[in-house]
Amino acid sequence: MINVRGIANASTQRVNDNQTITLERSAGYTTAPGGKRTPAYDTFSGPAQIQALGPKDLQHVANLNLQDVSRKVYLYGNWMGVVRADAKGGDVLTFPQVPGGALQKWKVVTVFETWATWCAVGVVLQNDVVTP
């Protein structure tokens, strides 16, 4: 199988380096005795190509009526937003808003592309600032 993402990524990195990010895959939730639900995650790290949203991506996000700080992220594997049928919340990525900046959490809100070995997701900046 040809690694299309690897070929494209080699060219893209000439102008925009990959970043190593933390990925939190939704694992459903835990329920406290009082009934409060807390999201649960499995944590990974890996390379990501983080880019601004293109015109078609912006139109897609506008149709969702989102007003926020957004990015498009290319990742190996398949990551997802909210899947109500599976009772899972959105996956969360951790990376700085600007290279070298403070680490911040970004929630996956949409999946633009999904393939056998990679995907492109839309993420929205959360209020969390991560302290090392």
C-alpha cells in the first residue's frame, strides 16, 4: 500500500514542520455515585501536521455555526468528534496555538477526511491551558 500521507507530508514539512502532540482518544465516561459523568480518555502522542482551515473547511465549519479558534490537523490513525451512538465524547489534542507557545487543549469537532491509515480533523481551541 502506498503511504500517500507520508508522501504529501514530506512536501508539506518543507514549509510547515510537524509537531509532536498529545492525543486523548475518548473512552466513554465514568459515573460517580452521585450520577455525575466524567469523560475518560486513552492517551497517546505522535506527529501531526497542523494547518489553517482552507476555504471549503471554513464553509463546512460556518455551516456548523461555530465561532472559535480552529485548526485542521492531519494525523495517522482515525480520530473522531462526538459519536452519540457510541456514547463517546470528542477526542482531544494538546498542542500550542503558536509554535513554542503554551500547550493548549483542542477538541475534535469534525472529521474532514478519513482513510485506512490517516485522517484530517477540525479542532476547536478549549479554555484549558496545560501546565507541564
